[in-house]
Amino acid sequence: MENQKPLQEHLVTAILHVLYQLFVYFLFVVPFDLWKKATIRLSIQSENQSLKITNISGLWPFMSFLKAFLLEFLFDGFIFLSYAIGLIAAIVWPITSGEIVYVIFGLLYGYYMPVFLSVFRDLFQLGLLPFRKYIDWAKKPAQHMDLDIKNK
């Protein structure tokens, strides 16, 4: 059953929702939430000691270590450090350039860097999908592989 409100009320609600999501949530909440999630993942990784190569058991321990280092540590580490880097940039850029407007650029750079790094990490993981699919395919036993062998 549809809501029986008049269209004008739906229109006002929809406009407020869009404006809030675009200008308040995405601009102010998302970067800090991404930074918070990276901080929590780094803390859990430290507690589990999952980055130690001695704790990795598998067919390819060094490759598994590199995957964990790149995808689970390095990106999250840069996201975690982005706020400190932004503050440093906000201090250094005006000194080196002589313009105070770079303070704002440095703060914005540091605050929104978690968004850019998260997008880059997701694109990097998408780029690795073909390799992951090949490794999964190569792990299959021969009787389960999709081989089309015919006697001639």
C-alpha cells in the first residue's frame, strides 16, 4: 500500500534527503568513517598478529604475506596516516609557497585522502580479480577442471 501523502510532501522529503546525502553525509561523515574503519582494521590486525609471516600457513606463504601487506596493511596504514599528513601539509605548504591559502588545501587534502585511498584500494583489488580467479582455477584437481579432451 502506497503512502497517501501528497506529492509536495514527498518532493520536499526527497530534496532534503538528496541534499543531506550529497552535502552533509558525503562531504563530512564518509571521510572520517573510512578513517575510523581503517584504524579499527589496523588495531585488529595488530592484535591478531596476522602480518607476521610465521603465522601464515598456505601454499604460498610469501605471496600471502605480500597480499596481506599490500591490501590489508599498506592502504589502511596510509589512510590512518592521512590526517597527520594533511596537518603537516597544511603547515609546510604555506611556508614553502608563501601563500596562506595552502593551509585550507592541506587540511582538505588530509581530510578527504581516506576517500581517495579507499577508491584506489578497491580499484586495485578489482585489478587483482583475474589473478585470483586463475589461482582458484589452478587449485582445482584435474578431474574437476573443465577440460574438453577428445580421442582422435
